[in-house]
Amino acid sequence: MNSYVLCTTLTCPCVPGQVFSSKATLSNHKKSKKHQAWELKQKEHKIDNTKRDNEIQILKTKLKYSEEQVENLINEKFELKNFILILENKNNELVKDLDKKTEEFNALAIMYKKLKNTKRNIYHKKYI
């Protein structure tokens, strides 16, 4: 029959590979300046990582907002282009209408001059 023995290995991540012989030696190690400096460094790394994670989250939020703004501007540009097309069509209609009215006005002006000249000629012939 196989028998297995369960052993507790006492280690500390600040000194990889080192096994401490007892809880007392591990406890003394944890009080050492080397271990305390390592713990402080770990806390600083954790704080730095949290700051970076927060900054990443802020940048992701700003990016999402910017992407939404770009999408809104693209939609607004599309709407403005359509509005410009509508205005151009209306302008073309108005120009055609103005050209037609100008032609009518010019025709009436010519007719008025002819009528005026005819009236003058009639008046002139009548009293000469």
C-alpha cells in the first residue's frame, strides 16, 4: 500500500525558491527590512496598476464618447447634404421662375413701349 505524507512548505514570494524551516523563521523573515521593502513595492505596484486601470477606463470612456460624436457628425453631415440638395432644387425652381417672370416682364415692357409709341403717333397725327 502506498502511503503519502502531507508536508507544509513555508515560502515567501519575495525570495523565490527559499523554503523556511519553521513558522518562526518565516515570521522573522516577514519582519525583515528586505521583506518590508518588497511588500511596500508590491503595494506601490498595486496602486500603480489601479491608477493605470482607472486611466484606461477613462480613456475608453473618452474614446466611446468621441466615437459617438463622430457618428453624430457623420449623421449631421448626411442631413446637411440632403438639406443642401433640397435648397439647390428649390433655388433652381426659383431661378427658372425668375427667368420666366423676367421674360414676361421684358415682353410686357416691349409691348408697353410699342403701345406708348403707337399712342404718341396717334396723338401726333391727330394734331398735326
